Amino acid sequence: MEIINIISKELIKPSSPTPSDCRDFKLSFISQRIPHSYFPLILYYPSPQNLNQSETSKWLKKSLSKTLSHFYPMAGRMNDQGSIDCNDEGILFVESRVDGNLLELINHPDVQILEQLVPCKSNGILSHANELLAVQVNYFKCGGIAVGFCHSHRIGDGRTLASFISGWAAETVAAAPTSYNTLIPVLNAASDLFPPRNTLDFRPASRPRVLEPPKERLLTKRFIFSPSTIELLKSQVISSSSSDAKAKPSRVRVVSAYIWKCCMVAEGLGKTDRSVAFHPVDLRRRIDPPLPDSSFGNIFQMAYAEANGGEDWMDLVGILSRAIGKIDEEYFSKLLSENGHELAKSNFEQYGKYAFERGLQTVRFTSWCGFPLCDADFGWGKPIWVSSTSYSGKNVVFLFDSMLCDGGIEAWINMDATKMDKLEEELNMVGGE
């Protein structure tokens, strides 16, 4: 087993102070409804040629500091008013040495090792303090590098973190120097789109939320859906006489529906037992013209698809597509209206109702597919793999673009360990690896 030794911890502050008129960063009414807990992400890079670890460390810190001057809310702290005090206290920057081989870890991922490559724990809490973002740069003995991120969901969604990573990578390459385009975030979610509310139901706690420990022993496992497997699934949907999702179903929806059905089988659901799939929907592209991908904050809503154990998996594609389709341009317009906060509140309250309903099986998806993570070049090439790690949540599924097979999808599934063998059996029936 790889031995991971932490060699340094420090706070990286913005290279220039945040202007006084930007110090109080208001959260949108969507972000106000989201728990202050952290989600992990790791990018893996092969051994760069002629890498000097000391110089690389200085280079990364300098570019990170410059990037934070643009993404200044990330360097602040939550306050009791439900906003961010952009006080430039900085983000946590950790460095470690790993006595192991990066390629071996990629080929045979061990979640117990992966969770040591990020500075937050599986219960959603940082191992250090209360920063809104933390980064851990891991130097492998073989020369490879893994960069782990822990990002508070309170201040931004996955697209926000992806934009930050793209901006930091561009700034790092610029230090080389070479030509680049600085990525400037659009920080208007609260001011122009979803203005904050001052009522008690929109005033969240400033301290991080600890995820409740599961009753069951959970196991996290990776499954790979190759392009050929995905095409096979699509063809089954198109040729199905019962499915109403025949018109070019997307690969994410097809894979999600198939995993959803396999989870039902693994959980032993009967024909009348209810199940709900949660799928976040990025709102940036649900309006014409679309919002920039660099729009900062939580700009999403959750789609809820309900079915039962008797549904065929091909039918689940249509059910999931209809649920996602409800969050359209008209829905976005309602969010922008005077009572849009009530719509967002209802959307998130529905999640709580489903999550705590006795006897209801839920599956929660988070898709990173289509995000520009594979282009995050810090000067030593693009990542050869992106992953999540363990998470204290039952039936949670993270989807990534596979870098092992172009056009494929990697699914990281977290579920009851006693049900994992059955899930694997079901998934492998169409080639999930």
C-alpha cells in the first residue's frame, strides 16, 4: 500500500487585496439553500520531464495566488449572515509525497488511498479548518502528480470548480511564460439572477455540515462504460417498443437510467416498490442566449424522476428525460421572477422529502461529463485520469468522461457493501467493467 506523507500545509492568499466594495459577497437564493459541505475531485498527471519539485511548488503557489485575485470569494470565509466575508484569508494548500506508482493506482484504484489525496474527509469536512476551497498536490515517487480539490458546495457547483481549475491551469502555464487567455469568473448570480433572501429559511449556518454516518457499511467502486457499451445501450432504447425516448438519447441519460435500474435490482425492489433518481441540471444552458460557463455559484436545480421496480430500464430513460426536460427555459424564467425563490425552495425541499421517506429507494447522480477537466494543463500536459473518492452517502453516483476510452463514461458508485456484488453482476451484463 502506498505511504502518503504530508510535507507542508499553508494558506495561499490572493495576490492583490479584494476591493472594499467587494468584501461582502452575497450568496444567491439557490446557494443559500445548499449545505456548507465539501465534495472531492482529483486530477492525475503522468511523470513530467525534468520536473523540479521545489520550483513546481513555487510556480503553483504563485499562479494560485493570482487566480484567487479573480476568484476572490473562494479565499474568504462564511459569516453568520449567510454571505461570504471576502477577507483574503486564503485557501488551504497541502503538499504530500506518495511512496507509490501513479499508473498502478489508476489501473487498480484503491479508495482508501484516493481519499488520502484530498484534504477533506468522506463526511464532507475539511481536515484542517473552515476554508471554502482546499487543494492538495501529491508528488508520487514515480514522478507522477495528483492534484486533489475539496470545494464547498455552498459557494459553487461543479461547473464553478471546473472554471476555477481551468483558470488556475491557464495562469500556471502563463508563468512559463506563453500566450494564454485569463479566465475571469462572472460573479453576478446574486446581484442579477437570484437575489438573496433575508428570511430565516434562507439563512444557513456558517459552519460546515457534517454528513451523517451511514447505517450500512458503504463501498465505493468504479465501473467503466466503453463507447461500444454505450452505443449498445442506446440501440436497445431506440429499438424498444415500449420506450418513449427513442430520439437520440444522450449517453449520460442512458448510462444513468441503466445504473438506476441495476441499483433497483441490487436493492431487491419489487414491481410496486418506488424509487427516485436525483439528477442536477445546469441552468447555464437552459436559457437563450446561454449564460457563460464561467458564471460563478450554484446555478442548477435538481430533477426528480420517479419509477418503480417493475419499470424496464429503457422506460427509465424516458422518465429521466422528461424530469430533466421540465427544467427548461420557461422554468428558468420563473426562477428569475419575483417569486423565483419559492420555486428554488420547493425544489430543494422536495429532495429532503424524498431522501427521508421511509421505504423509498433513492439514487443520487452527479455528472461531471462535458466539463473541461481533461484540458487542465498546468504546464506538464493534460491529465490522464480524473476521479472522485469515497463519500458518506448511500446510492450516490458520480459520472466522469472516461480518459481510458474516448467517448466512454466512468461511474463511481457508492452503496451498501452487501449489495455491491449484485450491482456488479447486473452492470456487467452489458459490459460495465
